Amino acid sequence: MSPAIEISTGNDDSSENLYQKGVKTMYENGIEHVPSKYVLPPSERPNVSSPEAELPDLHLPVIDFAHLQGPNRRQALHSLAHACEHFGFFQLVNHGIAEEVTEKMVNVGKRFFEMPLSEREKYMTADMNAPVRYGTSFNQNRDGVFCWRDFLKLICHPLPQLLPHWPSSPIDLRESAANYAEETRALYMVIVEAIVESLGLNKREETIMKEMEDGSQLMVVNCYPPCPQPDLTVGMPPHSDYGFLTLLLQDDVEGLQILHKHRWLTVRPIPGSFVVNVGDHLEIFSNGRYKSVLHRVLVNSTNCRISVASLLSFPFTSTVRPAVALITPTNPRRYKDTDFATFLDYIKSSDSKNKNFLHTRSIVLS
Ligand code: OGA
Ligand code: NI
């Protein structure tokens, strides 16, 4: 286990130091105003009361997993391709993971954040590769303005090696999170197969399925406590996810928005579903056909929101590049080769918000 970061000094708990301990702690201290560390410049503030998010024509595509597995597969693959091309996001229903497994995961995640800070802060570390990392904001060591989010990040693969490092309390965390990690991984493999097929690639000729068997997997439990001034800050700033796919489980509180045709669209939670999104690696693999889309999280003044994001991709040691069959004279190669080490160096040294990383990998076509 890596050494914990020094947080705060002495016994002063002024709001200036309190923020390093996370937003849950501030909320529990009954904070009435958002400390200046969280206040976004006016141009970056969410327009919480914007009527745009309410436009009825904006709905995320819903993919029925049972259709993908049955006689309607062709049609479902078509819908899948359309969602990945035009939204970069879809909601997955009928996915076959038992409600008990997803409910236990959200529930144990919630109880982790309800434990005393002394229990949670054992896992605070600046080491980005630590098997367990508890923290606040987006990147607490770099962010100029903090965001209204605490998180627990668990690396999940290979599970038997990592499990002993995961928090031992709540007492059921390891079992519930391990079950959940295994089930989401199996589901991911089936979705990747469908994605490969939807791109018109020949499964037998592509090595991707073999590679994914040892693919990376991490899970981030996000906690967004109520915020006294939700119009001044965000739970997560606009960003794209760097993996191949993200499978997001959210409770029934709204907060996630995606950028669609220059407008922010609120993702209405469908109980028991997953929100699945294309990450940077899939955008690269598909040579730009599937889009890794910007998304952000808004907070609110009344409800605590919990979400569990599973980020899955190629092995950490892989090089990510466009599939050879998708590079054609009419659609030349759009991205340079990339790897995880380059990405990790990048986020350590610069701002991982927006799609900055992907832009560093783009080949400008004339
Ligand atoms: C993420 C993310 C959205 C949410 O973890 O990358 O975008 O609703 N989460 O918590
Ligand atoms: Ni994200």
C-alpha cells in the first residue's frame, strides 16, 4: 500500500483545509456556501435552470441486450452502431445481471462513504497506480478549481491479486464489489463482440477479443453529496473517458449530462439499466467512426447521488491503434498509436479535462 497523502495540518478545520478531506466531510459539517476553491469562473458554470436540458426530443438510445442475443441481432447491431456514431452513449436494458448484484454494489458504495473519514482516508494516495485510491475532485493534486465529488477507485484486474488490497470495511465490500466486477466484465466482453461485429469487422480475423481477455478494468464509485450552491460548481467537469467502454451504474438521482449537437442532454436514469459510453480507445480503434463524447455531472441541493463507473479496455501494456480493416483510401488513419503509459504521463502533467488527450493523438487530415 502506498503512503497516504498528508492532508491538512494541526487541528484547524477551516473550510480552506476542509476541502482536501472531500465534499462529504464539508456537507457533514453543514457548510452553507461553496468555498471559493469550488467556484467555477462564470463561463464554465452549468446553467442549471437552462430549459435546453428539458427539450423532449433529446433521448438517449436504448439498446435491448436480449435483442442483441436473439433473432433480432442484426437490427440491434444497427441500433448499436447508430448510438455509438451519433451519441457515443446508450442505455442498456435487459442486460441479464441480477438486480441483487447491482443493488448490492450501489448500496455498499454508499455505505463506504458513510463511514468516518478516518476509515476512508486510509486509502488517500497520490499514486495513480495504487490498487485502491480514495480522493476528491477530479485530480486533487492538480485541479485549480475543485469539483463536488468524492471517489473510491478500485483496480479490478487481475482480481485475485487485487482483492486483498481493497477496503476491508464495510465488511461486505470485497464480496459485493468482486461479484459486480466479474459480472460487468463478462457483460463487457459480449458488448465488445457486438461492437466489433457492428463495425463490420470479422471476429475471426481480429485479435481484439483475445486481447480483451486480459484487458484492464477499473471501477470508480462516485459520491456527489448535496451542494448548497449547485449553480456555482459541478460534480465532474466536461471530460471524455479514456478506456474502450465505460459501463455506468447510477442510482435514481439525475446528474449526468452528455454533449449532443452542442447542447447538454440530461441522462434520465432507467432503473436497473447501464449507461454505456464509447471511450477514447474505441474512438481510436474505430478510426473515428464511434465517438468518445464529452459528458459532465451536475450536483443538486437536496440529494446525494452515487454512481459506479467501470472503465474497461485493452491490457495496460497494449498499444491502441485503429483496426487495420477500418483504414481505407477514403477514410485514412486518423490517430497515432497510443498506450496507457503515455496517457498516464499526460494526465500527470496536464489537464485531462475535455478531449485534450485524444487531440494529442489525432492526425490532422488535409
Ligand atoms: C466517470 C463519469 C458519470 C457519473 O466516472 O467518468 O463520467 O454520472 N461518471 O458519475
Ligand atoms: Ni466519464
